[in-house]
Amino acid sequence: MDHLLAKTKGRNGDFFKVISNRLIFDIPNLENTVKYDSDYKLEDDEWFAITEFSDKEYCIDILIRRFISTDYNQMPRDHFETIDYLVSYQTGNFCFQKLSASQVIRKKYFSISDQPALVENAPIIVLNQTPDAIYVRNEDTLYFKKLTSITTIFKGIYELYKEATQEETEQFLENKFISLIDGFSAEKVKKANRKRIAMAMETLQSFNRREKNQIFSYVREYCDGLEFDENAENFAISNEDDLKKLLYGIEQRYYTTRIGNEKRLANSVIKM
């Protein structure tokens, strides 16, 4: 039996039953999955997947315990304004939808039917065609498209965002192959580049001296606009864009097409 529940906001927020005996979401094809990577851009038919999800600290209780619909009271009318997110239990699958302010609509409307009736001052909640996340219990796997859509549902899952700390950012920018100019500093490095720095630090740790020299030659080959001092053997970094070019180079995002010999930048990568 299918049930739609709503989780209310606040420290004392709880789950309430909204609708029963109706299928809310269609489960899409979940065969094409990849491990979460903040720099990877999903194809339309792909999903990020977290396996053994029940063992994760950010897994929520409703996914672990046996689902019994009678454990949940019917949602009081005056509680609808406090909904944080929706979860639909569908024969062993849990479908989640974050509820944003734009999905609560307060307008006059009438339904398309043989006898349309005008409804005033009755807010409605819009359901997405595809849920933000799907937990398949018999696989113990959570599937999702955007991490930002589920961080308020699964508290702590934001740890998947690997972002360099201020200290790590400063440490990276102190490398001998970097020369900061025009007042650029760690304080000016924004979130996107901090994520790239965290990845680059791990990548550089796996390189030996010869490989590091090769990677810097590779950066110079593709980034003509990135100033390089031959004597000091460092790249001049004056802004976020300069830093991004260098970080993309360390991750070997640049490539040349075999046919046409065209230089390109890979928007996202996945190991084969």
C-alpha cells in the first residue's frame, strides 16, 4: 500500500500522513549510476548512488525501521504551512521531495472538469514529476540527482561536498609553482575553487617529481593565457579564473580531439 507522508520543520518536527492508497511518484530507471563526485555532471538518464546507505550517519530512522502506516497521524490542516519535505512510501521504496516556497502556490484556480469550480485562498502544493531522491530498501541504496536538494533531508550528507578548508587553501597557494599577484589571496578563493583545490591536493600527492613536471608542462601547453615565469618556474595567479585554469590542468581536464585537432575542456570526468 502506498502512503504520502510530510515531515514538518523544527526541532520537534514529525512525520504525518497526507494521502493513502495513491501512487505519488513513478520510479524511473535507476540502472545508470555513478559514485557521487561534485565535479561530475550527470547525463539525463544517470543518478548518483550511495550504497549501504543504512550504515551512513546521515541515514534517517524512517528508512531503518519497519514501515507501519498506523504509526503516523493524519496531517492537521494548520500544519501544512510547516512542511519541510515529503516522502512517499511505495512498496519498499521511499521517494523524497524537498518542499520549497515556490512549490506552495496561493492563487485562485479551478480544476479542468465537466463542472469547474472556482477555489479561492486555498494554497496548493505542487509535486515534482521526479522525486529528488529515491531509497530502494532491498538494495540499501539512495539515488539522487542533486546533493543540494537533499542536504536538509539527510542531515550531514553535505560531507560529500569535499571542500578545502581555509588552512588547506592557504597551504595550496603557498606551493612553489604558484605566484600570487594583484592582491589575490586565500581569502578571495570561493567555494567552487575550494572544492577543486581539495581534489588537486589529493592528485598532486599521488604524483612523483617527474609526473609533477609533466603536469605543469601540460598546463602550459593548454593555458596560453596563464602567465608562467621560466626562471622561478611558477604560474602567476591573479584571480579566480587563473586559479581554475591551473586546477583544471592538474586534474588533466584539457584534451585535444583526434579528428580535427581541436583543444577542449572536459566539463566533467569519470574513470573508466
